[in-house]
Amino acid sequence: MNPGRPPLWVTILIIIFLLPVTAFPVMLNHAAPGSETLTFVWIYPFYMLLSAWLAYNAYASRSYITVVLLALMALSTAALWILLLNPETLEMV
């Protein structure tokens, strides 16, 4: 095994956490035009790809960073879907 690469199970886990990016067109349909949520939807795929890349590269030297990035990916996906499915939550803030 190459010491610079993470194990296969970590790679598969990163790919699983990256799968919600495929729902990007659905997210765009749920976002109201001109809203702040639309900005978050457009940033989301770039954020997720960057986080996955960083999690993959960080595993060799700092595996805990990979765990933190995966947790943030899951939480940001959940938060974005909450904003999209409940637009009144953004108005309450």
C-alpha cells in the first residue's frame, strides 16, 4: 500500500459523502430565484468537491482532519436541504 494514499474504505466513504452533489439540479429547482439560498446552492458543489479532495489528501498525515471534513460535508448537505425545503426558516433569522 502506498503511504500517501488513504485506504480503500476511506476513498469509498469520501465518494459516498460526495454523492449528494448529484442532486444539484434538483436543488436549483427548489431554490427561489434571487434568494440567498440560491447563492448557497451555487457554492455547494464547489465546496463539496474541495472538501472531498482535502479529506482525501489529509488522511495520510492527519486522519482526524478527514473525519472533521466528512462531518462538515454531511452537516452542510443537511443544512442546505433544510433551507431548500423550508424557505421560511431563512426569513425567521
